[in-house]
Amino acid sequence: GIQVEQSPPDLILQEGANSTLRCNFSDSVNNLQWFHQNPWGQLINLFYIPSGTKQNGRLSATTVATERYSLLYISSSQTTDSGVYFCAVEREKTSYDKVIFGPGTSLSVIP
Amino acid sequence: SAVISQKPSRDICQRGTSLTIQCQVDSQVTMMFWYRQQPGQSLTLIATANQGSEATYESGFVIDKFPISRPNLTFSTLTVSNMSPEDSSIYLCSTSGLAGWETQYFGPGTRLLVL
């Protein structure tokens, strides 16, 4: 099956710093999402981005489907950005296929 | 978007017992999914709950251990049966909306500790 890798596994940032999180996947995908799991366990969808670039405030994401990777950019990080960031991929477009989550990047933003 | 609630939010159970987790969505949805997140780990899909038919289980998960009900388009339950300490996890309900797989939404999760 499809493999999903994320890097780095852990990241500590000083408040205000920028960072780039990476998601690599081993097969063609038609759907890709980025999620943030806050320290209380709630999963929030950040981006639905099977290809191209999207921006939402201080966050942006780029997926290059032909090269099988996606990047999540966090600018001017805040302590509320702390938590675990997951990317999740799905292979098939016309019918539901298994959604595979990457192992996550654990981010700690310190004041 | 979809708003998802789960009950209970957390529980502590004795081994050998069973717990049923409820998931309620504020709108009708086609597919509902149940995930498990073991401590410090990523999410693993347990099964897809289809309205009016048997749930579809992923490799490593069986109906006898994790029976699922889906009586209508807004509600589903997951039962964790004959629990052992290895079942201690967060169990999350999710949906992709009425139009098919698109933006995926998650409930707040049920934190289960089995002693």
C-alpha cells in the first residue's frame, strides 16, 4: 500500500520563527489534507490540497503531486501552533479508498 | 462543514468489559469513519460505517472486537468489546460530508483507558 512519511518528526521553534513541514508519499494520490491536532487531541482540517498552493493566514501549503510531496509552511509561529501536524492521503478519486495518515510532526512553539 | 460530537469524551474501564462510543453528526453524511489513535501514534482507520449495510473493516480489525452500527445518516456507534489494556487509545469518529471524500472532519475523540 501507499506509504506516507513526514519530516521532521519533532520540531521546537521560538515564537515568531518560520518553519516548513514536509510530507512524502510513495504513490500517486488524488486527495491530500493537512491536519493540526492540538494538545487537547482535537483534529482540525487545515488544507484540502491535492495539488497546487493554498494560503490561509499565516499558514500555506503546496502539493507537487507529480513529485509526490507536499509542504506546509508556518510563518511567524505562535504558541497556539503547538501540537501535531498530520498529512493524510487518499489514492482513488472516483470511489472511496483508504485514507492513510502520516506519522505526524510534533511542533512545540516556545515563548 | 460538519459538526461532530462524541460520547463519552473519556472513560476508564476494567479489562473484559465493553464500551460503546456514540458519534452524532449535525447533518446527513454518506460515510462515517472510525479511527484509533494509540498513545503517541498516528491515526489508524478501523472501519467505514455505511448506512444500511455492514461496516467495512480494515486489516487487523474484526467485527467481533469492534462492532459498529449505522442506523441512519447522522449517527453511528463503535463498541470496543472484551477490552484489554492494549485497547487504551483515543477513538475518533470522522466524516467526509455528503458529496463524497472531500474535506474530512473529526469529532473530539473518546479517550479510553483500560485497567
